[in-house]
Amino acid sequence: MRRTAVLDIGGTRIKAGLFEDDQLIITKEADTLAKEGASSVMHRCMDLFSSFEPFEAIGISTCGQVDEDTGSIHYANDNMPGYTGTPVRQLFEEHFHVPCAVENDVYAAARGEAAYGAGRNHSDFICLTYGTGIGGGVFLNGKPYYGTGRNAGVMIGGLYSHSEKANGWKGTYESCASTTALVHSASEINPEIHNGRDLFANLEDERIQKVLDHWMQECAAGIASLIHVYNIPAVILGGGIMDQELIFNGIRNKTSEILIPGFEGTEILKAQLGNLAGLYGVKAMADLL
């Protein structure tokens, strides 16, 4: 029996888990408390593992851009002060004396879906996650495609979808099709809408229905563009909002309607692992160590 300890480090919460072979037997959570600094976050993560020992390997999914070669943080924004440059792999290997794999959270989720979820039957796919922003992981020939340089991974949320607004993050796919963008548009009509739950509670309002319909069209336009560029056989859609059948089916149907003829064969699938996808993804990475 192989025991693998796993982490998912987010800007707000940290999830920890322990696998025995392929079974996730323990999960824990804690506040990240990112403002206390990267060193404090690392110690908090290690404390979560204290009751898991012994284990044979570690897998870590983390926010920020990960240097694939060293397992350190190439870049992290101000949501995690001082995190840029943190040698995550080195710190955990020196502390626990077992091998450690480190992956960006979006690609960790894609790896999880590839190994255990909706991507199991596809060697090529794109996994998209809709939430505060839009994250995307690309799998080609059964492996994650990171692109070039030390910025491991692609930035699908940075795809410009409105050239007339293009300036930094303005006019990007993320600025128009994230869940944050949807809630912001709805709140301009009804200031009492602060989150997705509020929005769905007000769906009898035709104005909110139009906002939702427009947002789903924005999502579909981005997905269709990616299908045209990659000619990919499958796109996997994740994020809490995709749990709503109205949303998932609406986006899937709208995407199918606008695809250029000849690209109709792409499957649009719902992610299967929810917010545990990252843990499963880095578990699959750790299995290779």
C-alpha cells in the first residue's frame, strides 16, 4: 500500500489529503492567511501533514506560476505576498525526506480530470475552470502542454475576446466570461445580487435572464475559439457554476450553434472531480516519483 500526502494551496484556503493507493482517506482544510507571508503559509501546510506520516511521496497543487524544473514559484501576485521565488519542492523534500511534485493549480485540476475524471478517455483536451477568474489547462498527446519559457502553462483567461476594450486584462475572456464578470453584470441591474446564489434566486427577472444569456454566449464564444485553434476532441468545463445544469447545457448548446462547420465533433464535458481535482492531479504526479 502506497501512502501519498497531497496539498492544494489557494489564496484563501488550503486543502490537504492523504491517499492510500487510489483512495482519498483523509482530508483537512485550513485558512491560508496569506497576508502573514509565504514562510508562514509553508509552515501551516507542513503542520497539516503532521498527522499523516508516514507517507512515501508528496504532491502539491498551488496558486502562482510554477517553475517545472525546480518546483519553485516563478511568479505569484499580491494575493500571496512574498510567494514569488519560494522553493516549495525543496522545502518539503528537506522537511519530510520524501520526493515531492509541485504543479500550478489549474494544471493540477486538468491532471486530475485526465487521470480520474472526465478526461480519462481522451489524450487531447482542454480543461477550463470558471470562477473568480478563468483558468485553463491544455493536454496534448496525453501530457500537459505548458508552452515555452519558465511561465509554465498557458493563460486562456488572457485571450482577448473584445478588441475594442483590449488593455491589460480589459477585454479578455476572463474579464467577460468569469463568474465574477457574470455577478458584476447582474449586480448592476439588481444591487442585492452579490454572488451566484443571489443571481439564481432572481432568475424570474427577465433582465437577469438576459444577463445570464449574454454571459453564456461569452463563454461559448471563447470555447468555440479554442476548439477552432486547437481542433481538440474534448473540452472539459469546471467550476462551481457548472454544477447548474441550466448553465452547463446552455453553454454547450450555444457553443455547438456557433462552431465553424467541420468542428462539430468536439465533446463538451462536465468536470467530474469538483474542488478535489487538484488533489487527485498531484497525486497522479506523485505516483511517477
